[in-house]
Amino acid sequence: MRKKLKEANIDTISGVGDLQRLPFTTKKDLAECFPFGALAVPLQRVLRIHTSSGTTNKPITTFYTKRDLRIWSELMARGLACAGARRGDVFQNTTSQGLFTGGLGLIQGAERLGLTVVPLGSANAEKQLETMRDFGVTVFHAIPSFALRLMECLESQNGLRSSLKIRIGVLGAEPWTKEMRKKIEEGLGIDAFNNYGLAEVGGPGVAIECQSKSGLHVWEDHFLAEIIDPKTGEQLGLEEEGELVITPLSREAMPLLRFRTGDITRFIDGPCECGRTHRKIDWMRGRIDDMIKVRGIGIYPSTIERIVASHKESNGNFLILLSGIDDITVKVEVNNGFAKDQAVMERLRHEIFEEIKDATLLRTNVEVLPPGSIPRSEGKAKRVLDTRRLV
């Protein structure tokens, strides 16, 4: 980074308009200086260390001073309030409370807001729902694919939903779509809000939806956001879709310049109904490295998710299987109520086939399966299995 800054001649930079002259920071840069190379203060000033999940490569270390933790707590509290949480709510975290930033980060934010916290952490869906019932939980945090598991569990236990008080789900840490949100909201009887962040810039707490659900507010007093062309690195205009770049403005332990997130989104122009003036970004269409090429056509798993989740017969679980030279099979699960209705399953197969063809120009094999047929991941959902061979 010192070498990059020297080459950028930063002495002549005078304002935000010169931002493009500053160098980018990438995951590769951070991975190459693992574990302490990105630390900007003496280790004795660091109160906590977290890491990224390592979904795409080696985990990235992220560090927090006392001030960093205070600001992070305030941002998480702000996000929960934005989604409608208030004093008197009971909050439950369903994710790991170890090195993963989404666990302790959400807990400290909930405590900062004055919520009653149930720090259950990782547990199966049955245990999570049992705890929600026992303690009258009203707000919870989860990754979207785990929210689907909660739905499956509720479907198999008659009467359990009526004993729950949950009303808000704060979901994030993996790609999902508005269609999946609708399915989760209907299945759990809640309002679900998209929460965005990543460990490299401090964890969750970068952006979140308000109750108008018209985009994610970026906390611009702590993060400078840009949208760039992922190929050229040039900044794009309002409403143009590109790669999100984030510069944290208040971090002590690990300040970064222009971190390339790899996430594809756009800025949303105009005021928000909620009255907040923080700029909004749209839902992530996917990650640059999530795109898969089939017969020369690039597709994002989110495209398939939108189609699958839009059908009431589906329980939301799907898998894209790439095999042979360039064969693609989309496996889709149905809800319990349709598992034995062959006519419904065949109609669903045909409709999904046609919708994927219209959206991607690809002819796919579509398999409609009973619930539980697709393996569940322990952490983030794995939506693509690539077993293709080169010939």
C-alpha cells in the first residue's frame, strides 16, 4: 500500500474529486499480508480479532481497537433501529459467535440499542425455534438460507408458529433476492430486512434496509461508497450497475483505501420515504466471482434463485449442477404439501425450464424433488456444484 500511495503522488490530492487517483485495495492484497500485515496500530491496542468466512479464498483478518468496537456497536444499533427494533424487543442471534463478524457484531449492536439479547449462536432449526418460543423472541438475525430451514421446521410442527412472537428478521452474510425475501416473510410471518457488510471493512453494519424496503441505506458518515466498472475501474454514474467499492472513514486498527468488494449493485437515486438522507444501494445482483459460464453465457445464481423462489410450490432450496462438458441441471425442492402431487411437480418443472430459458437463453435440465433432497450446508448455502471436465 505504501508503494501504491507513493506512485499515486498523494501530496497533490485535495478532495473527494481526486478519489479515483487513489489505489484500490483487494482481497488478494489482504490475503498476502495475513495475519498482521494490514494492522495499522500496535497489537496491544487491539481488543478483538475477527476473520472473514473464507467463502472464496483464505480468510481475511480484521482488527478492532476500543474505538472501533464502539463505533461498530453504534452502527449495528442504528441498523437494528432502522429495521424497526426498539427497547422491549428480545433479540436472538442464530449465527456463529466466534470469528465470524455477524455474530458478536449483531449482539453488541442489540445491547447498545437496549434490546434483551439471547446469544444462542449456532444451533439447529428446532433448537432455535424452541428458544424463540421460550424467551418470547421478537427480532432475530440469520443468514437467509438458515431462515429457509426455520420455515421447513415450522412446516413440520403444527401449531408452533402461533406460539412465536417473532416479527423482524435481519438477514445477510450471503447473496439472496427479493423473491426469496417474500418467500421467507410469508413462511415465517415476519418482516425481513437485508443487512450488508463484510469483514474486510469492519463486518456487518455498512448498509441496511429501512422499513420502506426500497434499498439499503449506506452509513455515509463512516463509509465512502463508489460504484465502478469492474473491468476498467472507472467510476459509474447514478443508477449504473457495477462493482461496489468501500473506503471506511473511521477505522483505527485497519484503515483501507477503496476496497473492491466484488459485489455487483447500483446507487438508487432520490429521497427515501423514511426521511433518512443516507444514500441507498440496491440489492446485490451477485459477486463477480459468482458468475458461471455455460456454453459461453454468463449467469448469476441469483437469476435462478429469483425464478425458483417466485413459485409458491417451491420451498426455496435449489442447486445448480454443472457436469459433463457444459451440461446444466437445476434441482429444485417443493414444499411438503406438493411432494406427492406429480401433476403439480411436472407443471413446476416445465414453468421453471421455460423461465430460465427466457432469462438466460439456456436450455437446462430441471429436476423437481421432494423436500430434504438437496444437501444442506452447515454455513452459507452452496448453490453451485461444478463437476465439469475439460476435454
